[in-house]
Amino acid sequence: MKSLFKALAMSVAVFGCLTAGAQVAVAKDIKIIAVTHGQANDPFWSVVKNGVTAGAKDAGVQVDYRAPETFDMVAMSQLIDAAVNQKPDGLIVSIPDSSALGPSIKKAVAAGIPVISINSGSDVSKELGALLHVGQDEYGAGKAAGEKLKEMGGKTGICINQEVGNVSLDLRCKGFADGFGGEVKVLPVSNDPADVRAKVKAALSSNTAIDTVMALGASTAGEPALDAVKDAGLVGKVNVATFDLSAGFLKAVAAGEAAFAIDQQQFLQGYLPVVFLANDAKYGLIPGGNVPSGPNLITKDKAAQVVDLSAKGIR
């Protein structure tokens, strides 16, 4: 009888090892594709990509990250179409323009590919067939920022928009204007920090009533805006805040040179969808609704704690 039990135990152990090995093999065979609108020179999206990479490692799956070289919706829709043709086990997409990208996303859903949207498109994600959205409510975050800057005495502001036409960024400016309540002008710029610095400096020069600057990206707009304020000798007289984080901007917040930064925790926007889609492919498990990754206002008392993680590409 003891021999029989021993034989059974050995069989169970061997079966367990074989099953575990099979599960590992299945996990490694799972392929997920991420297509975002993030440009190569934007540090924000490098953090998203770091999250994707970490998620792939932790979940033991393959993830291919793709993005157009510029903010180009035609190119992005083509990248999504190409991804659909490869029949991945899951697709991650940002949706800055639902009119341009919607047909391609619907093709993915029709092909039976599970889709999770990130960063932008929370308002259209469900109707396009995505399982859920990971990101922040852009209008609400902008409104919260506007209300805070109004509390700080702001009356005349500019909203720096480096991608006019990107619905998420447009919503940030609209939310800011509504929360701020004072006079607000949208300042269109490019992704070139030198261009941002020059245009903000020109705006401050042409309208001396400007006391508030709202940037929509820390490295691309927030830091150059701070430089422009310094160039104009207006540090302490003009409040500068930004969406998203960079080590340089956080240091300015900690030093009292900038008002605050809005953290939408974009690392999670890359990380969580990979883990969710991996578990969906392996076990059929998926969260039942959207996951808000932000917003979180990083003010002077919190900034120093976040600087190191921002420099490492995590915050």
C-alpha cells in the first residue's frame, strides 16, 4: 500500500511539473501588441513603454510596442490595422482621435482580439468595443488644476497645447479654463522645447496680465515654460503648473519655482493592460470596469519624494 501511495505521489508530482511547464510555454506564446500615439522624443511615453516592458516581464508574455514617429492619425491607424493582421492575443491602444482610429479598433474587436485602451479615449473606449480603459479623466484633471491655480490667485492664464486636435489635450485645456474661471487663451506649440520657450516668452511679453501658465507635458512644455518665465524675470509672479512629471520640473516644484505637477501615473497605463490581457489569455480573467490611474497633484511637500523615480522612468 505504501508503494502504491508513493507511486501516486510521484505521478502527481511529475504531472504538476509537466503542467507548470506547459503553462510557462503557453504564457511565452502569448503575444500582445501596443499601439500608441506617443512620439519618440516625448519622455512621457518612454515611461509608458517602461511600464509595458515591466508588465511583459512580470506576466511572462511577449509585447511589441509601436508608435508613429509624429502625431499622425493616418499612420497610427495603419499600425493598428497591421497589428490586427498579425492576430495577437491582445491589443493595447491609445485613442486621441476616435473618428480617425475608431474603424481600425472596431476591426480588431470584430476579429475577436481583446482590446484595452489607455491614456486617451476613456469617453469612447466602450462604444468602440474595448474591454476597459486605463487612464485619467482629462477634463476632470484639467478642472481640478484650474481650481487650484485660481485658489493661488490666478486671473489670466495660458494653456500650452503641443498637440492641438488631440482630444485628450484639448479636454485638459477646456477643463483648466472652466476650473480657472478667469481669462484663458490656448497657446498652440510644437513638441520642440525651444519653440515652446520662445512662444511662452512672447506671450508673456505681449500680455503682462498673464499670471498663470498651464502646460500639458512636463518635459516638452512645463520645463521650457519655466525657462521662459525665468527669462522674463517673472519667477514668483507667474504660477507654472504642468500635467505629467519630469525630474527637472519636480525639482522646480520642490524649490518653490513651480506650482505643481499632475501625475497620471503613466507607468501603470503601460503595465496594467499587459497584465490584464495576459490573465485574460491564460485564465479568462479581466477587471469589470475602467481603471483610473490619476490624477494626483504633486505639490511642494510631495515633489522631492518623486524626483528619483521620475529620473528612473517610473513616475
